Amino acid sequence: MIETVDNYDRAIAAIKSDIETWYQRFAVNNEISLAEAKKLLTKAELEEFKWTVDEYIKLGMSGDPRWHKQLENASARVHLNRLEALEIQMREQVERIYRGRETATREYLANLYEDNYYHNVFDIEQGVGIGLSFTRLDQKRLDLVTQKPWTTDNKTFSDRIWTSKQALINSLNRNLTQMIARGEAPDRTIAAIAKEFEKDKNTVGRLVMTESAAFSAKARADAHAELGVERFEIVATLDANTSEICRDMDGKHFAEKDREIGVTCPPFHPWCRSTDVPYFDDEFTVGGMRVARDPETGKVYEVPANMTYREWYQKYVVDEGKEWSVKAYRNRHGDRKQYEAYKDAIGKSNMPLTFRSFQQMKYQEPQRWDLLKGYKSEVTSGNISPLVGFKNFEKEHNSLIERFVGTKTSDGIEIKGIKPHFTARKIGTHEWMADDASKEIRNRLRYKAVKSEQIEDALSSGVYRDTLRKEKTGKMMLSRQYQGQECVVTINPETGMLIQTNRKKRK
Ligand SMILES: [Zn+2]
């Protein structure tokens, strides 16, 4: 639109080359002290630098007059230190990105305003079916609109552009000095500076988006005033990304005289996608449709225009069991990291095939997700071999559930569930092996697993003792240990969960 990515890339490339040349010239072994950096340029160096400055002056004739003046001053100076010279070079790159930005933004916003104004007038006339008379916009009015601040801090978009430029220059200079003071190598300095540019790009993008939304709102307000529309209604986007405030504001209507950007009318926040439409007390909007997006499939469909965000959400998201995908979308960045971490820890073959199916498991199959978490923790703490694999682990776990859940211990406690750690203890520290593995394999792998019959034997033995043990969280837990011939089985007598099993040591 206004900014091209190229401008930023070009600026970063230019600064990279400036810094590299500077280090080559003044640093020893890629390092330079602050004192060295602040040494004055020699007469020859100064002469050479003035050529560069004169180049900048020629290039930037139509740019910021304040910068122009500062360059002229630099060109006339008899003393200039190395750091100052580099700062001027960096500043010029920033000025180049910002050069013309204000004019371009003003033009863009004026066009946007004009477009929106006429569209609104047209739409309203279509709606009421008669041609109303309205004022055409002229340059004077557009200038007035673009120069009037709309926020409570009384800043116009030009002020904001100027502020963001200053912030970028200041942070670049601060970064540079700090890097030199810390003795960083130039590549790290360049990386830090590139990051600052990246931040600036986002700030400017956000600024333009917010200003655009505000100028569209102004155009709507002016069109309404022109045609005598007295009330407006907020329309939020019907999809999963809509902010809380916009969900609440959707469907509300206000008098035009109470229109206040950010309070009663959008944008309510940066990147706000809400808008407003004329509101009439009669059936003006009846029969109309609005668009919604399915959070699970991303498909777009229509719902009646008078359905509010909250109504849509209940009917099409909650009632249809799709709330999880809203959560999945919101947590996508964190989940992506978790997905990668899990892949690293337990291997791709033990994971759901895609990120999508990973999220599906996490939000829709809480028990399998708990088991996967348990499996990962058992593998990473070395309780079971990674060669067991999640499939076998799950199979073993499910067969334990089938065999034990619902049965009772000798003292009448009903077993209600099985912790992943129990399954891991049952499988044993060494290679995965089925209960009916041959004696030869058993010996070869020094099998330390516990067999299901041995667990059953312990649970029905009638020999047990209670102990208190401290959880990782610091909470004290009661547990009951059943002594069998071959193993000890621990359960939580309050929850009925099987926690732990250990093979007895042979004397
Ligand atoms: Zn919004």
C-alpha cells in the first residue's frame, strides 16, 4: 500500500555495509572501545565524509527540512568523531524510509475518506430508494479532515509518524553505543539494528491500519450527517479472531451525536476490523444478510443481518461443538512451539501426523493428550526406553485400564483409573516386551517389567501399608502400598488411581 518492504530491506542492507566498513576501518580484531569510537576523524577522513554528507543533501532535497539543516551543519563542521559520523549515516537511512511517508499517508487517507464518504452516501440512498441531495467533497474539506486529530491526545497521524521516526533513530543510536560499549562484534550489532527496523515496520503498519479505520469512521459519520441519518449500529466480524470488546459492541446502536472514535464507534483497538452501518428503527435492515466464517473449516457463509456476534457464537460455534477450534486458533503460536518441542523430545513417529491433528488431540481428546504428556515425561526422565513408542505405550495403558479399572482391591477400594507413570513402571526400564515374550528374549533384555498377574496378585494379597508422600507440588498425598509375591503396587486410596508399581528385588 504505502510502504514497500523493499525500502526496509534496502535501508538495513545500507546500514550493514556502513557498519562493516566502519569496523574495518577503525576496529582492531572486530572490536572497538567507546573511547576509540569517539576519536575525532582525521582531516582526510573528515574531507571524505563531507562528500558523503553532500551526497545525502543532494538526494534529500524534498525531504525533512530539519534533517536537511542538520546535514548542512555537519558538512560545515571542523570536528566530528567516528561515532557521530556513523550515526549520521544510519540516520540518513531512516530518513530515506520516512521521506515522503507523510505526504503518501495523507494522500492515502484522503482517498480512503473520499471513497468511503461516497460509498456510504450511495448505500444509504439505495436503501431508502430515493436520491437525496448531498455536498460533494472538495480539496479544502479533505485537507481539513486529514489535519484534524481524532484521538484524545490531540495528535494527528503526521505527529505519530514523526514520533515513530524519532523513536527509531533514538533506539538505533542507543543500540549502537551499547554494542560498542559491550564490545560486540559487528554482525551482532547489525542483527540488533535490523530488529529495530522490523519493530518500526510493525509500528507503522499498525498506525496506518488504525488511522485508516478512523478515517473510514469519519467518512461514515460525515455521510450520515449529510443525509440526516441519526443513529448507527456496530457491526463486528463474525469469526474466531474478533476481540472481546468488539464481540460485546456488535449490534449495539448509538446516536450520531454520541459518536466518538474508540468509545462508541470503531476502531476500538489497533487492527480493529469492526465497522458501523446506519441504524433505523423500522425494518430497514430486515431481510439483509451478513457474512460469518466457520472457525473450524474457515468457510464463509451467511446469517441474517440482525443476528449479533454473541448469538452467532452460541448457535454456530458453541452449540455445534466448535469452541475448541477457537481456542486452538488463539493458542496456535504457543502450541506450535510445544509441537516442535514434543517432536524433538519423543520423535516424529510418536506424534500425531500434523500440527492440526496435534491440536485436535490436545483440545478434543483430553485423555489421550494426558497420556502423550505422560509418555513424554516418562521417556525424557528415562523411566522407559524411547523404543517403546507411543503406540505400544497407549496399547499397554488401555489394556491395563480394561483389566483393572472397575475391579476392587482386597480391602474394597475401587480402581478408577491409571496414571501414565504406572504404565511406564509396568513396562519397565528396559526394552519393550510383551508379557508372553520367550525366556531367551527375557534374559537377553534383562527384563525388569512387571506382569499383569503380578499386579493382580499384589492388589488381592490383603497385605498393605499406608504412607504419606510429598508430591512435586509440595502437597502431601496419602498412598497405599500392596505387597505381592513379585511386586509392590501403590494406589491413591482417595481417587482410586493406580500410581506406581515396583518389582521386588530378588535376594
Ligand atoms: Zn475490533
